[in-house]
Amino acid sequence: MCGIVGIWNPERADPTEAARLAFFSLYALQHRGQESAGIAATDGRDMRIVRRMGLVGQVFSENDLGVLGGRAAIGHTRYSTTGSSRIQNAQPMVVRADGLGELAIGHNGNCINARDLREGLAQKGVPFTTSSDTEVIAQMIAREDGATWDDRLERALPKLQGAWSLVILTPSALYAVRDPLGVRPLCLGRKGDAWLVASETCALETVGARFVRDVAPGEVLRIDDRGPVSVADFAASRRGLCVFEHVYLASVASDLEGVSVYASRERMGETLADEHPVAADVVIPVPDSAIPAAVGYARRSGIPFREGLIKNRYIGRTFIQPSPELRRQGVALKYNALHDVLDGKRVIVVDDSIVRGSTSGPIVELLRAHGATEVHMRVCSPPIRHQCFFGVDMARRDDLIASRMDIESIRKHIGADSLGYLSLDGMVTATGGTTGELCTACFTGDYLVPVQLELAKDSLEAEPVKA
Ligand code: AMP
């Protein structure tokens, strides 16, 4: 996942404004990554950077924003896909290029040929200090031939494979880049004289910016005092926005390629009610991500919507905790169940996805412990059977419960009275897209670019790390 933002202020702007805007836009993207956060800012000469482990609100102080200053800034909030969760891998990363000075980069996605590219660069003597694919991307750009950043980007980017929405800051320009399929979102906004780019539209709204347009798949957008200019176009012959952005990753307050995430999740719930009806007394969501889907299910089925689980907003996503044991405990830590709503009731519980299958069992148990007489699990996406190589930390294939078990075995495993998954067609139609415009590989195994199936999150970790 990861959230990225970029700000370009015209010359006359308040010099702390860019870092401040980056900070508040990152706040709105906290759901995309909670491991570390960072901002790099420039005043047109120097690059300054603050990055630490933790949540956006914990990472930056008022003093940091003052020190960062800058007319232009980029920001990043991290959820690791390649490279472990440690400070060296936090972003933005800064590299120095011969003749052109410093470049800071923030990356959302996963560069699947990073290992090969890194080997090639290491053979030429390029030192690597992290296990992150982002450093490989930064060095690919920095070490390319070319008199300008535009030239180097144009040469380096076609060599990258996979998913990469990027924000890149140099002392003289901000760049916003999307991979040729447009797997991860990125949009452009305007606030007064400032230009903003962000992973999601919700970040623009948070700071009072107006949505201008999505950065197009394969587009390299350069922004400076002359405004945004598209300097290169590497678009593929098809599009491939990650459908899981609609299912889970993106905020319900965002629009993806013009489609409201809230509305697409409501439609998923409605279709789920058509595909998997069952007699029951209440429909409840697993908060927060499944709330609109449960609203849609309830509306279509005519069964009342109630809140039966209350999420503690101050506990992060359970998925982030590393061991299955901790993850299991995380469910009880994270939700309180409401006896009043559940006691004596046949309950339909709607969740957005089942990944490893370690959350659903404890949820079913919790509902029964609070009096539910029947628990019917409904899931707003098809079974996840294939690993994601494009920026979602979904576990290895063997850890995905649906890659090992059929639906009936999963039902028994989680202890539900019935289990219904949304069909692929139902999910795709709900997003307003078609299978030809979306990446659905985690459900179908249909990867849009060839992948090495053994590629792991720590694939760059085993490399000798040079100082
Ligand atoms: P699991 O126990 O692995 O089946 O977790 C499924 C739950 O985690 C669902 O309730 C989802 O809302 C949530 N989830 C799905 N995908 C992810 C992800 N990539 N990162 C964090 N949480 C996720």
C-alpha cells in the first residue's frame, strides 16, 4: 500500500506551507500505511527530510514542519511490501545524482524486477543502504544518462516492471508518475496557486484542494512554477487499477477514476444480497471498511442494518501484527460486540475480504458469545487465492486460506452457519469497471505482467547490504 503526496507552491508562497500541506494530506492517507511517515522539502536549493517510524501525528512536530520549510514537498506513509519495517526503509528516500544534485522519492506499489535491477547497479559499484525497492528505483533514475531529470526519468522508467505510483522532488520540480497499467491511484489537485498530487482524492479534500484529474497510467507529470506538464507517456495497451483499492485499500471518502469508493462498496453489498440471500434478523458490518457494503446488503435484503461490533479507533489494523497468535488476539483487542443488538438474533455479518482467515473465526466466536443464534458471514470480494506482487501485503500464497481450502472447509474453519463470497463479476461490475480495466490477479491468478511466483517481501533483504 503506502500513501504518497506532493506539493508545489509558487515562489511567493509562505515557506513552511508546503511541509504543512504535506503533513495534513498525509494525515488523510494514514489508512494506506501506519509503519512510518516522512516528508522531504526543498526551498529550491537544499533538500531537507524528516522521517520516523510511527503514525503521521506522532512522527512530526511543529518544529519539524518549521525546519522542513520549503516551497515544495513530498510525503509518504509506509506499509511495507518489499523490505522490512525499519527506519532505513522509511520514505521519502534521497539520492544524489552526478551533475543534477539531490532527488527525493516516495513510492506506492512494488517494483517486481527490483532484484535484477539492483544486481545490475551493484555490479557498477552503486552502493545500497536499504532493502527497499524504492532505493533501486531512485538509483535507476539517478544513474541514468541524461542532462536533465526529464531525460533520466524517460530513460529509467521503462526499465521498471510492476506497480509504481511515484512522487519525486528535485530542487527545481515535482514529478508525479504512474506505472503503465495505473495499478495504484494518483491524482492531481489545486489549492489557490499550489499544485498537489496525492494517492487519493480524500487527501485533496482534507486540505481544501480541488480535484483536477487523475494522473494517467504511464504518465510522467512535471510540476513547477509553469504548472503541470506531461513530459512522457508510457501507457500500456490496457489499464489495470487494482480492484482491491475499491474493496478495501482506499478510503470510502475517495473517488477512484471518477467512481466513489463508498458507492462501489454499497453496490458490492447489494449484489452480495442478491447472490447470497439468507433469512436473518440483522445485518452488521465488520467496521470500518465493510460499513457501506453492509448498508447495501441491508437495503437490498430488507433486513435491518445495525452496528453489532464497535471498533476501537485507536488500535491499528490487526493485519499489521506479524505473528498469527498476535493477530488472533488483535481481533478481541480491536472490537467490542453489542449484546443488545446480537442477543437471540440471526446475524448476517459483512466483511470486505478474507485473506489468511484468522480474523473471521474470532469474529464469529465473538458474535456467538454475545448471544447471536446464527452467524452468516458474507464477504464483498471473491476468495483470495493468489499472492499480490503489486503493492498489497497480502501474505504468501500458502498463507491465503482460500488457496488451501474450498469454501465449505473455510466455513467450517471459521465456525459460521453459512458463508457467501461475492462473485468476480459482481465485484467488478460494482466498481463501474470491466475486467479489462482492472487488476484482479489476487482473485484470478491472471497477472497483467509476468511475475516470478517466488518473489517475497524480503527478496532484497538477503542481498549484501553495502554501506
Ligand atoms: P485475515 O484474518 O487475514 O483474513 O484478515 C482479513 C481482514 O483484514 C479483513 O477484515 C480485511 O478488512 C482486512 N484486510 C484485508 N486485506 C488487508 C491488507 N492487505 N492489510 C491489512 N488488512 C487487510
